[in-house]
Amino acid sequence: MDKAREARKMQVNEFEELRNEAYENVKIYKERMKLYHDKAIQRKEFRPGKLKSRWMGPYKVPEVFPHGAVKVQNLKTGSNIKVNGHWLKPYLEDFLSKQVVEYLDDVK
């Protein structure tokens, strides 16, 4: 009976060691995957100036808040909106007109 008890205790200890090892491996895996995914994130830096958002613009950035929040001001109406900075992209005034000119040049 004592031998069976000792064998069972050894099995329980082995299972605990395997469980702890698996836990550590999962922890290491999660850390590596987080680093891998964080490398792919593109950081955007916004300073006061003109921007174009998903809405009709252009907009001006009067204030940048922590954690990516940006206050934008519509230059036509003067209204202010607080939005996520990931939704915004730099406004290129001449970009559209240059595309139209290039397209018209190709037609000739």
C-alpha cells in the first residue's frame, strides 16, 4: 500500500511539473507573439497642421491627446471633433489635381 501511495505521489508531482513547464512555454510563446505583432504596428505622429480624414475635409489639428486621440477642426465649418488618430491621414492638396492632369495627358 505504501508503494502504491508513493507511486501516486510521484505521478502527481510529475504532472505538476509538466503543467508548470507547459504554463511557462505558453507564457514565452505569448511574449514572442506580442513582440512580433507589435513590430508590425505603424506608429503615426500628428502635429498641428492640415489632415484629411474619412470625412470630407481638410481638417486642422489644434490638439493631440495621449493614447492616439486627436482633436480635429473642420476648416469650412469651424466645428471640432475628437477622433482616433488611426482614422486620419495627411492631407495632400495637389495630389488629386496632379492625378487629373496625368490622366488627361494620357488620353491625348
